[in-house]
Amino acid sequence: MRIITPPAATPVTLEEVRAQLRLDGNEEDALLAGYLDAAVEHVQTMTSQLLMPQTVAFEFDSFEDMARPLPCAPIRAIQSISYEAADGSTQTIEPSEYRLRERGRLALIARRSGCWPQLAPGAVVTVTAEAGYEDAEAVPVTLRQAILFLAAHFYETRTPVGAASGSAELPLTFRHLVEPHRLWLI
């Protein structure tokens, strides 16, 4: 997956992180912003979900590979499907020729009728999609809380976890917040 247009915001604000940590002032905002970004990325990786609106591209080795669930959720819309044709030209599939199918929280692309065109040898199919929840308020509250929890943990535990450092592992509460949202992609 490649991010074409990154999200404009995070699902949790710096103000919310400061409140979670009971910090007054903004002297440590640069540090907190890094922890917040790391927490968002970790939650997205653990759940296979993109939390904020963004444009992404997926590459497939064949059209048939699109019958499997896309590697993240939520997918709000398909912007385009393009490929290199057997004659070497780049082609775009008309939106009327496919549809986005949802299976629970997973999405896949299905051809409405007929067969997919033939690819050039070694070519890929590129799907460009709008992904992520509509806005921060649409992100499940447990994922927002997990981000706050993890950013606070990063702030309070600034050394690597290990017996010699005396640092604590990430509490089980974090896993309990995130686990129900994991997408099991096969």
C-alpha cells in the first residue's frame, strides 16, 4: 500500500494527549506529537485499519487478486483502477465495470460482468482508493482511547522495555482496546 494523500489530522489531538497526561502548557508538544504519531501508526498496523481520511494505492499482480479483501479498512470509495495493457498502454477501467463489495469490515472489488482485460507480462493493476473513517469522531472510541493510552505510555516510559531498564511492558489494557478491531486478512 502506498499513501497518495496523507491524512490532514490525527484521530486524537495534542490537547487530548496533554489532558490524558495531566500536563499544563505546551513545552513538550514536539515530543508528544512524535509519540502521538507513533501511537496512531502502531494502532493502524495492529488493526489493519486506516483511521483518518486519506488516499491510498494498492498494487495487484492480477485482476483476480482483487477478489480477495483489500489489505486495510475502511475503504470508502474506489477512485480508479488502472493497468498496463498487453499493448503497453496504460488503461483505466470505467467505474461502471466494477463495484466495491463489503464483507463485514473488509472490502473487495468485483467485476460487474464479463472478464477483466489482459495485462502486459509483469504488469500490475493499481487501485486508488479513498480510505479511513470520515473524521476523528467516526473512529471507534476504543481505538481513540488506545491511541491516548499508548502515547501516554511512550511519554511515561522513555526507555526500552527490559529487566535491566526497569521499564514496564505495555499494559494488557491496550491489547483489550485494540484486539476487537483487528482485521484478519487471509
